[in-house]
Amino acid sequence: MSSLLAHESLIRAAVFLGVLGIMALWEIATPRRRLELPKLLRWSNNLGLVVLDTAILRLALPIMAVGVAAWISGKGYGLFPMLGLPLWAAVTATVVVLDLAIYFQHRVFHAVPALWRLHRMHHSDPDYDVTTALRFHPIEIFLSMLIKMAVVSGLGAPPEGVILFEIILNGSAMFNHANIRLPLGLDRVLRKVVVTPDMHRVHHSEIKAEADSNFGFALSIWDHLFRTHIADPSKGQETMIFGIGAFKGAREMWLDKLITQPFRRRT
């Protein structure tokens, strides 16, 4: 356990870079759509957000969700230790419950105006590729971590389960935001269980009813269960429009504009 916790950041970084590289190459090999803006402009600023988000999070919440899990489980607090769940069951339940929590968190960030102002930065990307998965405001990332820490504390989740969930969440987000083409038959099968790029792409539509659907990040079962699933965008996968009107354009892709966007009015 101590070795796993000591190398948690390294493990997550290695998986992140590996998945990012695979998705980037996959996008080149079989792109779903043509991108509108220069990739260098979007990638440099979207990746810049990752660096900024990580630095702020590490400074503000140095122990993070994994550290909370290690402390709570070590004390025997929380639901899972109370139920006496074996490790494999607690790890599995941790991944499923945290994924459900992120689904509801996502819905709340769409429903509450003040939270939507933070989250809309993610939706304002006029293109859709693997780096869109990394485009979140630092305040939203901070609030999301607080929510995960609260859920982890209540569950008494084991650190192994939290680390696994974070890896799955990060990897699945890059997969389902990737500009890749999957065979339609494979997509139909996969989306019964996991969120596919074609499924999540609907969520980035400029049409509000479509943007308020397909909230899942890893497991698709929540959208099916709570009836928030829309199969396809009304304008089609290859001609649907992304972004938010007032925040389109090359200048809006710069890091300073992304950071200040929640505090600026739409015109």
C-alpha cells in the first residue's frame, strides 16, 4: 500500500501521457470530423490549463482524494469498513459510486447558473478532440475534488479504488472526447456500458436540449437509467456545431481568456 501511494502521481502521469498519445495518433489515423481552428493554438492553451489546474490543486488540497482515502480507511471509518466489505468489493463499489457521483455533479453544474458559468468554459471549445477533455476551469476542478473527497470519506473508500477510479475517469474522458471514428456497430455495443465519443459528442452541441444530455464520463448506464441519453445530434455527428456563441474565435482560445471567461458576460 505504501508503495502504491508513494508512486500514485507517477502512475497517473504515465497513464495520462500514454492515453493522450494513443488518442492523438488515433485522431490522425481516423478522424471523425475536420477541425476548424489550428491545433497548435487549441492544444497549447488546453494543455496549459492542465498544468495550471494541477498546480493549483496540489497547492490548495495537497492530500487530495487518495490521501483522504488512506487516512479514512486506516481509521476504519466509513460505510465500507462498517459493512466489512472485502477489498475487491470495496474497490469495485468505489469506482461505481464515484462515477455515479460525477454524473450527478455534472448535472448540477449544468443546472445551477453560477456553476454553469464555470463549466461552460469546457463547452465553449469550438472544436472537439482529446484536449477538450482537459479543458476545465481551475475553480471547477477544485470543487470537483472537494465533492470526491466528501464521497470518499463517507464511503471509507480504499485508496486502491480511488486511484483506479481517477485513472479510469481521466482515461475515459480523453477517449470519449477524442475526434476518432468508431464503426457504428461497435459504437452501439460499447455505449450500452461505456461512454463513446459519438455519445458524448452530442453533449457538446450548441443546442441546449442536446447539451443537457449524455452527462456520463465513464459508465453510460446512468444516462440510460435516468433517461438523459440522446442517441445522435439533430444536425448529425459530422455537421453539428460546438461552442458557445460569444466565446468563439481564436482569441477566446488563449489561456487568459479561458480563465476569465466565467466572470465575463455573454454578448
